Amino acid sequence: MKSMSDFFPMKSPPESVSLFAEFIPLASEMVPLSMARGRVLAEEIVSGEALPPFSRSTMDGYAVRAADTYGCSGLEEALVTVIGEIAMGTSSQALCLQPGQAARIATGGELPAMADAVVMVEVTRPLDNKTVAVSRPVAPGENIIRAGEDYAPGAVVLRRGSRLRPQEMGVLSGLGVVSVPVHRRPRVAILSTGDELVPAEQTPPPGKIRDINSTTLAALVEEAGGIAIAHGICGDDFENMLAVCTEALVEADVLLLSGGSSRGRRDFTHQVFSAIPHAQMLTHGVSVRPGKPTILARQGNKSLFGLPGPAASAMVIFYCFVRPLLRYYSGLGATLGLSSIRATTAQPFPSAIGREEYVRVQLSPQDGGAPPLATAVYGKSGLLSPLVRADGLLPIGCEIEGFGRGVEVSVLLFP
Ligand code: AMP
Ligand code: MG
């Protein structure tokens, strides 16, 4: 039976059976920069030009030759001759400072030739309309950003596998890179199965319940950067399930089928996955609680998940297995990608050896900068209210018997 560590190369080979090694990241596509937030670069970006393209002032004041200000003070001001003003958005290269000369400049203006610093207006005093007294010296490079100081031409600006945040997008627009090669977003087909399910917008007749997993899983997929494709509900019917799954896999990279993943009489997921053309079963059952009856299969580079029906189980398995694989497909590497926080257990957390357990926990802040207290929100895996109350998951490794009270632990936060 597989546990999380089988999916991540944490153990040293040959023990580690990295199932994700069977898959490869999705191909790259060019997208307009404005659409690229959160996407992952499929190629490195090399700067074709200097950023900034010319040396710029970071202050309102006077561009000078720094040496002309050496030794000056409030008592002994340096006098410079103002030979012009650099209007914003115009080139200053027609101006060239001779010793003793300065030019009026605004923040962001282009430094004239031979200027190597800017004195800020606050330490100057106009004497007449041509002469300014400077009361504090500047060093070469002071109050300026040099041409190429951010990125020189030919510099590696962003590496492959970088996720584009607003700041990376800003750099790219500064360099005129307006379309970027990124990994394709995984397309994830979502199908709920069970004779008892009706769509959320319907009033269930006696004996039926509304479909919850389609909504939860689509939101989890979108949050993880995937594209959710809804395939609705399918009854516990082998032929129908096989037809819908086969059809869904034409365009999807990932199939999330929830319900019917156990070994019961009316559980068809395993049979269906086994019957899908060219599909290969990778595992049936994971040593994770909740979520044991999980199925993973592949069809080429496409992955097929049979998720357990109960909401909490489906969600835990999503975070443990589906999310890392979606990230891997997207070029990020097979990581959980969840932030974690140090917390102190507010109670004992017993756990059986041999199962990796994920306990839903609520965090409450403590005074004096101490880590928050983690309290278990236990509840049957079919209940939704514990998930709504929880802030994250406390993983308990399969080789330990849980935690005592007052122990420092690491809690994975829901994104
Ligand atoms: P199964 O995995 O099919 O044995 O289902 C286990 C439990 O989860 C049953 O109580 C199902 O009714 C419930 N369940 C399965 N799929 C869904 C779903 N899409 N929405 C809400 N509950 C579900
Ligand atoms: Mg079922």
C-alpha cells in the first residue's frame, strides 16, 4: 500500500518508489504576459536589454559630478552652475557636465553625460537662477540607479520553473517581454458517482443527497492552478461510468472520479479504470487516514484518481496526492505547496502506527508570541462541519504513535 512518502523522493533509493516519476510536466505554450499570473515558466528568460535602460535619478534635485561636492557642509557650501533642466521623458544625453556644473533633475530622469550622482533638492539652496549651493556631499552612485543595475543585457532574469507573481510580471514588462512560455495548466475532469446523488441545484427526493464533491473538487483544482471541467454525476453503473470516463479523458490530463473507490459490491471505480483503454493501475489503497480507499491509475501521461466519496477523505487525498501532481504537471515539482506553521498541541493526538494520519485542526492564538494552540476537530469523514471549522491539517507520520499534549508540531494550512 502506498503512503505519501512513496510519492516523494524523501527516502534514499532504492526504497523510494516515486510514482510521480511516471509522469512528466505538461508541454509549454505562449501566453500573453497579462494572462500569466500564477503560471510557471517553461523556459528561462534572458534579458535582451539593460534594465533600467539608462542611469536614472532616484531623487528630485541636481545631477552632479560627485567630486564637485566633496568636503562641502552647511558652513562651507559647494557652488555649482546649473546648465539646464532634464524634462521627464526626454533624453539628457545632449547635456554633458563639465567640472562645477549641474543639471536640475526629477526622480526617474535620465542622468546627463559625466554626471555620477544626484544631490537631493533638500540639501541645496538657489543663490541665483544659475547657481546653487550644496550643503552635503554625495558619493559616486548616490541617489541614482545605474543602467542595467537591475538586469544587464544577457542576464538570466527568471529561471525555468519560476512561478510568475506580480513582481516577476513587472520585471518582464520592464524588459518588453509581453508573451511568455509557460507550462500548460492541467485540465482536470471531475465526475461524481453514486446512485444517491443529485445536482446541488435540485431538491433531493427521499433517499438522495446533493452532490458536494463536484463543487469542492472544482474549487480545489482551480486554487491549485488547474482547469476544472465538470462532468456532473454518474450513477453506480459500470457501462455508463466507463463511457463518461473514456470521453472525459479525451481532453483532460487528470480525471478525478469520486465515490465508488472501495471494494464494495456497488463500487465500480477500480473495474472502470481497469477497463479504460491503455490504462495501467498504479495503486488501489493508500496508507493515509482518512482516505484509504484511493485508486491511482495512468493512461500515458494522464492520471486517473478514484477518490473516496466522503468529503473529508476526498479533500485530504486531494491535498496529499492530487495537488502535488497538479503542481508537478504545471512545472513546479511534486511538492505539497502548502504553507506550514509551528503550533503546540492542546491535547494528545493518538494515532495508529502504519498509517499516515491527517487530523483536521483549529488554531487559536496564544499570548506573548507563543505558537498557536492546535485543537483537533474530530468528526466522521462524511461530516462537513469539522472541515469548515478547521484551519489546516496536522500530519502524523506512519511510524509514530501520535503526539502528547504540549508538543510542538507543524500544521499544514489550508490555502
Ligand atoms: P463511496 O465512496 O461511494 O462509498 O461513498 C462514501 C460516502 O460518501 C457515501 O455516504 C456517499 O453518499 C458519499 N458521497 C460520495 N460521493 C459524494 C458526493 N459527490 N457528494 C456528497 N457525498 C458523496
Ligand atoms: Mg458510492
